[in-house]
Amino acid sequence: MLRTHKLGEADRIITLLTRQHGRVRAVAKGVRRTTSRWGSRLEPFTHVDLQLAEGRNLDVVTQAETLTPFSGEIGLDYDRYTSGTVMLETADRLVTEERQPSPQQFLLLVGGLRAMAARERGPSQVLDSYLLRSLAVAGYAPSFDHCARCGEEGPHRWFSPASGGVLCADCRVPGSANPAAGTITVLGALLAGDWPTVEAADPRHLREASSVVAAYLAWHLERGLRSMAYVER
Ligand SMILES: [Zn+2]
């Protein structure tokens, strides 16, 4: 469940990312009544097994069964909640076409929310890894080893969101960032899901990596994410 908004007196339109049908919007009837039979099953973060019936404009939810209520664990902690909200908003924005199957985005999001709820890894690192990987699946894989322009093998010290990754000294463009070498290593590890490297990293490099990821994400989304403003970095 990615997000919901009000419809009429008691209903909501819910936006979902599904395993088989991509992004889907549907109407949940009566969900805002205090006596609603849906309870919290149709809230953001919840992983549900859903049945829909064809409606006049939008499909209508006829049955919902909670598979994993990620909202419980994630909602307990402000940093996890705000980071998780960025994940939902990113998935909503990167899966642009409705009903276009995107099983990889679905699996990445469920895996990311599971890691966020498990509280074993830092919320910023779970978020950054998710953002890099979902951008990669959407076709915007950044390069953190080879020069994004000429392909020369790294390590390189310049980073340009517009160029798609790190740049060698010859290819660097005006306005390229110059992150620490340790930060580039962290970025590559976040993209690859190499957690031992991430966990061993210097906190300064993790923070700098977060700002590089935020800049890279902002470059690829036309409008900024509302939820990003609440994430403490
Ligand atoms: Zn180059």
C-alpha cells in the first residue's frame, strides 16, 4: 500500500504496488467509518493480499488480508517512519505507468520495508540502498566505479548526477561534487547490497553518501519528494 486519499464521505482511493500488476489504484468503500470492517488493513506500509472487483471507473476492494503489517514496527520510530515514507513515495513515482508489471520494484520495496521494520540496519542506509537500487531498476543505474563518460576504471573522485555517476579527472564537468574516496566506496556497497562494507564505514562517509543519493534521486525525479524534507540527515 503506497498511499491513500479521501473520496466522498467515507471512502478512500488507495494506490498500491502489486507483485503482478504494477501500480494499481482502487476504491476502498467505507474505510473511513469508525466501524469499518477493513481496520488498518488498507493503510500505507501494509503488505496485503487483495481482491478487487471491476468498478465503473476504478476497481473496488472486495477483500483484504494482511500479510505483513510493516506500519506497526516502522511507525514506532520517527526516523524509520520518515525514511519508509520516502520509500513509498519513490516507488509511487518510479513506477509511472499504471498496471505495467514491475515485479522487481515490488520485491525491492517489500525487501526494503522488511529491513526497515527489522531494525537491524540504520534507517538512512536502508533508505539509501533502496533508493539506489530502485533507481537502477527504473533504468538510472549510477556508476560508482567506472567513469560514467569514458568508462575508465576507477576509483574516481568526481560525481555528477547529470552524468550518471563518478567521473575521471579528464571527464569531470563543472559543478561535479568531490566526495571522499570512502564515500564512493560506501555508495558502491549500498547499490550492491554489500552490508559488511556499509556497516564498517565511517559515519562521515555514510552521511556524505546520503547527500549524494538525495542529489541523484532529485535529478531523476521531475518534482522533489515531499517526504524527503522530513528525513533527518
Ligand atoms: Zn572519464
